[in-house]
Amino acid sequence: MNKRIAIIGGGNLGTAIAEGLISSRFCKPADITITKRNTATLQSLAKKGVVVTPDNAAAVRSSGLVILAVKPFQVADVLGNLRSAFTQQHMLASVVTGVLTGELLDILKKKIPVCRAMPNTAIAIRESMTCLSFSHAVPEQVDYVKRLFETVGKVAVIDEKLMDAATVLGACGTAYAMRYIRANIQGGIEIGFDAVTANLIAAQTVKGAAELLLQKGTHPEQEIDKVTTPKGCTIAGLNEMEHQGFSSSLIKGIATSYQKIIKG
Ligand SMILES: NC(=O)c1ccc[n+]([C@@H]2O[C@H](COP(=O)([O-])OP(=O)(O)OC[C@H]3O[C@@H](n4cnc5c(N)ncnc54)[C@H](OP(=O)(O)O)[C@@H]3O)[C@@H](O)[C@H]2O)c1
């Protein structure tokens, strides 16, 4: 597979992927071509040696992997115009939300290897959770695309039928976590902290809690057991949160987001 990479749609996500690939040294800047109609906003990437162009077809022809990062309503037009540029040697990786592999292949009128990727906004700081699904890809291609997205965070390979669920847990999940942190800040101010200090304590505490799970592979309840002294303040607060519907409200929120996504 030609290891040059084309990113079609150099917006928030396309740019973040290019930055991740360069800073992790996954490939040389000159091996990346990134496109958008107004290329003025891509000058910092051009200065690093990335090929910047409005010519999508030229970008596809010069590359083996094509990352599609335009808005969902732009897919039919953009991919439709690239039909003749794609060959069986290409692999398409789409980060576009809600456009199925079958729809992408219908537009292309070709059966080529396709990956769907669902990252989240932490991709901007290379801490994304990215769920990937593959169709018609050989193990070497799967491994290559996994390593690519590992340059901007953690990766899980899933069945495409779980992509909506991945959108809720992984992408909407950032908003749920922000609300949890915001509530901690509000509580922290009520018990005496200024807003800036409360923000720092709440955000770093959540980051540390998440790192405990990621690095030690433990279950949250094991870590909770370590901080809940019998008759202590932590268990008293936790139980009150549960009496008020804490876990239940989160589960219901996740299920509601999922229903919204599948019913449209
Ligand atoms: N942001 C996220 O965290 C996130 C997470 C998961 C999935 N997604 C998905 O990722 C996709 C991109 O999201 P985004 O936030 O990066 O959007 P965005 O910032 O609007 O980027 C889309 C880019 O596509 C370019 N574009 C439009 N028409 C084009 C064309 N004909 N040829 C080449 N480039 C073209 C636009 O630039 P010009 O107008 O200059 O052409 C724009 O910069 C969306 O489908 C979204 O659903 C985003």
C-alpha cells in the first residue's frame, strides 16, 4: 500500500489528524496532502512541509490512504467527484459521522477497503478515544490505520453496527464528563474554593481517576473501595448521590442519546 496520506477536508478534525501524524513522526510532513477549498487556513501545516491544495483528485491520486473529513452533507458531492481518482489500491478512512460504509461505497461505485472512524474532540490534544470499524480490509491495512489513529489517542476496533453506540459513549461522552466536572466546580465553590482553583482540582482529579483505570486496568468499584472509609465522608456523599439518582440519570441519559441517534 502506498504510504502517502490524503486528508480531504482540512477543518478541525482533518487538521488535528495531520498535526498528530507529524508530532508523533508517524510519517514525514511531505507524505501528507491536505485539502480544502480555502487553503489560507492551512498555512501553518504548509510551513511544516505538508502538501496543501484545493485539488481533491490530485490528493487522492498521489496517496494510498484517503482520510475523508468533510461534513456529512458534503460527502455525496465530494466523493462523487472523486470516483475516477479512486482505484482498488486505495483505502478510504471516513471520520464523517453517520454515513455508513455501504453509502460510501455506493457513492464511489467501487468495492475498496473502507474504515469508519469515530474520534472525539480530545483529538486536538492527541487524547482522543477513537472507535474504528473495517470493511474489505486486509490485516496489514487494519494494523496501519490502527497505528495511525493511535498517534492521536486510544483506539478500539468495533463492529460497524456499534458505531452509533460508540458515538454516544465516546464522542457525546466528552460532554457528559464536562457536565460532571462542572458540577464538581459548582460544589467546590459552595464549600469554599474560588472558581479557578475548583476547576483545577475537579479536572485533575477526574484525569487522575481515569488514569488509574487506564494504567492499572482496575474496575471503578475497586478504586472506590480504596477511598471509602467505613462510616466516612466519601461513602456518605456517594450514597446520597445515588439516592438522588446519580448512576441512574447517567444511564438514562446515555440511553436517550442513543435513541435520538438511531431514530434521527
Ligand atoms: N470535530 C470532532 O471532534 C468530530 C468528532 C467525530 C466526527 N467528526 C466528523 O468529522 C467531520 C469533520 O468535522 P470538523 O469538525 O473537522 O468539520 P469542519 O471543521 O467544518 O471541517 C470540514 C472541512 O471540509 C472542508 N471542505 C468542505 N468542502 C470541501 C471540498 N469540496 N473539498 C475539500 N474540502 C472541503 C471545509 O473547508 P472549506 O470550506 O475551506 O472547503 C472544512 O474545513 C464531520 O463529518 C464530523 O461529523 C468530527
